[in-house]
Amino acid sequence: MKTRKTLMTMSMFLLLCSAAPALAASNTDKIIGAASSEATEQTLNATSAPAIPGRINVNTADAATLATLPGIGPKKAGAIVAHRQAKGSFKTIDDLAKVKGIGPHILDQVKDLIAF
């Protein structure tokens, strides 16, 4: 899991570096600020809780990874990521229940497969 996060961080850095000339427009600060904010959130989440082997951390997983959970398809995975970016990290399973489309049945299916 840590290797995946490192690769994602490196990929983001390389993407930003390769796009630097195109980012010379007026909204450069906005784009870099958002990317830095997300990278900071991922770093804080990665260090705030140890990874639990065999579980997916809902605070650091991307939409594709979340979509592998039972009852969570691409649409709900995207909603989880969007909610996390808008509201911050999930602390408990009750926080995950606040995402539109995630109800008691899905929570019961994923509770033993996720970490916070």
C-alpha cells in the first residue's frame, strides 16, 4: 500500500513538472494549490493511521480501487472520493454512510474490507 502511495505521489509530481509550461496561465496557483492540498491530505492520511493488511483505506484509495469493493461501482467510488475531497477524511463507518448511495446494506458488505 505504501509503495502504491509513493508511486501515486511520484506520478503526480512528474505530471505537474511536465505540465509546468502549460500552467503559466492565470490559474496556475489554483491548480497547483489544489494538487498540493490533495497530496498533503493523502500524506496526512497515510501517516495518521497504519495500513491494515488486506483492507482498503477509504481515505487514501482512488476511485478505481474503491470500485473493487462489493456494492461499490465506479459511480459510488467517485462519490466517495468527491465527498472525501469536499468534507475531509472519513473517521468512522458512520461518516461513510453520509455519502449519497451508501446505505446500511453496502456498509455491512464492506465493513470488514475497509480501513480509515
